[in-house]
Amino acid sequence: MERQKNLVQRPREAFLFVVNGEASVEAASPDPDPADHGGRPGRKRPHHKSRRGCLVCKQRRVKCDEQFPCSNCLKRHERCIRSNAAGSRKNELSTRISQPLNTLMVEDTSINLLHLELFFHFQRGLVDTLVFSEIWEQVLPWSFQEPYVMCSILCLAAIHLSTLQPQSLRYSNVAVQLLGKSASLFNDKLSRPVTAQNSEAVIAVSILMHYISWSYIRFVDKRGKFQYQKGNSPLMMYLSKDPLLQLSFGVQGILNDAFRILMGSDSVFLTTGLYSPIYAIEEAILQQGEDPWRFVHRFMEIPDEPHRQPPDDHLSSYKEKPIGCLWSHEHGCNAETALGPPQEPPNPRQVAFEGIAKRLSLLFCLVSMSPSTGNSASQALTRLQPDIERCFFSFPVHYSSAFRELALRGDSRALIILCHFYRAARILLTGPRTWWARQRSRIIECLILEDLTLRGLDRYVIGEGF
């Protein structure tokens, strides 16, 4: 009993806990008998309040380790709130870290895992299907530095997965969200001048956005009954929303600006951009004993309207005139092949159709080189497949502004040429590497052909068995 009495009556002294070199929370503890101190009376140490403890720990009256978030809040899955004004910004940035575990799992982790899945799919399942294969190994690391690069990569991966799994809306919905984000970030980037430091990244994203335009066809998903009324064709409404027709001219401008900056460098982007598949395709057609330009005159004879006679266009020297590479010919990449003697400025309408007709003639010559024509033709098509894909992919970039305006106005010849282009794409681009073109080619060809049939112009469309 005497011992218990001594313990009860023994004075108590506060032990001071020091965290991160500063006094924090005190805790009462028994103190030895005053006699042990030479008869000196017991004395409390100075009391220091915690200056960096979180508000939650102070309200609960428990010791805070003054970390952020503190161990108490992490253990209880509570939001750790700093008490001092100096740490308010750090608290704001770190709030999500200390959120309840179930909230993180629903709001953050699932989204990040989807992004990881998309990035992995782009790297392992999508890069090998893209043209300009030389550049993508260099592009992937940039995605961790530039958000507009990463968003474009994730968006294209989501679109590809949505084509592989059309029954699931998961990838198609996230593709729409990422498309808006990537377009916003890219527009913000383009609001500033293209420099030597970012020119290659801008080129890469321009190509990715062009792929997105090719593969994005949701603007015709919910079309109703196709009814033609003069001056109010549903086809015109769809074409006005078609990103491939609307944005390809902007892609051409971006590439031209970047091309000027890279000129004279050893950039792989420059080498890739200057390569034109036209010449390899032309040579292969000649080796088969065919005339690469035999369809040009036929395309140019298409009348503008049913009641008008075919225009008397001057079509000469198609073979000598340059068709161009991915870049615009105005920057000199085809200057050596241009005609020497100056000529009178041609009609812009004629030039608009002539350049497209020459490219389209090459593609229809390839259509005629079907496997049934002989083993050599089949082998030539297989060997040319990378060039064929590149030619189709870059075809819309070569639309002139005049041709684009005519197509959007519903010009008969422009629509007939577009119908031929998508028909050739549907016939030639059938492998898994050309996933970006298959659905668009089928749908847009059908839309244009319906419109031309209602106008009585379907007779100008070359049949598949020509």
C-alpha cells in the first residue's frame, strides 16, 4: 500500500517529443522521487506547442508526426489538412494522396490504368501499322514530356481498340474525350511559333491527328434516310463535318512550316517527308506495260453539272509534271522535275482537278493490277504495299484549297473524284495495317454514290470490273 501511495503521489514531468528537429507534442510520464535529485523539487520542462501538426490530429488530440500526409491520417484514410498557412499550397497539391482508398480506386487508379493500357497498345499493337515507321521510336519518349503528344497517342490507340472491339463503348467513349483534349492542347501549342526544338514533335502530332481524322467517322454514325434536295443535300452536311476534308489543309500548312525549319538538317523527319511513293508506283505500273496516266483524261472529262458539256481542258505533259511528296512542292523538293519554260497561269479550277486526277490515275492503275491478271502483278502489289498505304494516307493533304471548296459546295466533278478515291481505297487497302481507312472508305463511297445516283451522275463512276 505504501508503494502504491508513493506512485500516486509521485510528481509527474512532461517528456518532450522532438520531430524533425522541432518540439512537438508533450506526454506526461512518471518522474523519479524528488529525493533522487538531491532533494530538489520536481520541475516541468517548458511546454512547446506543435507548429506543424495537422488540424485533424489537433482536433483528435493525438500526436502528429508532422509529415504530410501524416501517418495518422493515412492510417485512418482521412484527408490531412495542414494548420499553417505556409504549407497550404503543398497541402493543396497533396490532398489527393491522402484521400480515402476507395475514392482513389474509383476516381484515379482506374483512369490511369486505362491510359497505361492505351499507351501499351500503341507501342506494341499499333506502331507497326502506321506509315513513316522510321519516326515512331523517336516520338514515344516525347510523350512523357509533352502532354499534347501523349494525348494524341492515347486517342489514336483508343480509336484503334474501338475498331477491334466495336461491341464495347468503353474505348469509343474515351476516344472522344481524348480527342477533345488532344485537339485543345495541340491548338495551344500551335498558337506559338514552331521552332527547331519542337518542329519534329509538331510533325509527329500532325501525322497522328491526320490518322485520327482518317479513322474518325462518328459524324455519319446517326444519319437518317438519305434524301436529296437541290441545294440541301445531306451529303454536304456530312462533308462539312468531315475532319479529313476540313483539317487536311491545316496539316499541310503545319508540315510546310516545319519543313522550312528542318531544311538542311539530317533529321529523319526530313528524310521521311521528302520521300514520295509516287515514283515507285509509277515505275511498277510501267513495268507491267501499263500507262500510269491513262485515267487522267477520263477524270478530267467529267462534267461539272448534268446539263453542261464536258469542259475542253488542256491536258498535256502529265508524265513530266511533278506530283509531289508529303510536303508542298512550293518548297523546292520537286524543283528539278518542274517544267522549265514559263507558261501562262492556268485556270485554278483546272489545276485543282488536274493534280488530283494524276494521283488518282495511278491508284486506279493499281486497282487494275489484280491478282487475276498474273502472278507478276500480284507480286508487284505486295512489294508496293508500303508505298500504296503512304500514297493513300497523304492523298488528302494534297487537296488544293480550290478542290476542297468545290467538294464542300457539292461540285459534281469533285464528288465523282472523291467517290473514285474511296472506291480505290476500299479495293486496295484491305489488310490489318490499313484499319484506319477501311470503314471510312466503305461508308463515304456509299454516301457519295447515293448522292450521285440521285443526280443522275453515277454513270461517270468507273465500275470495279473495268
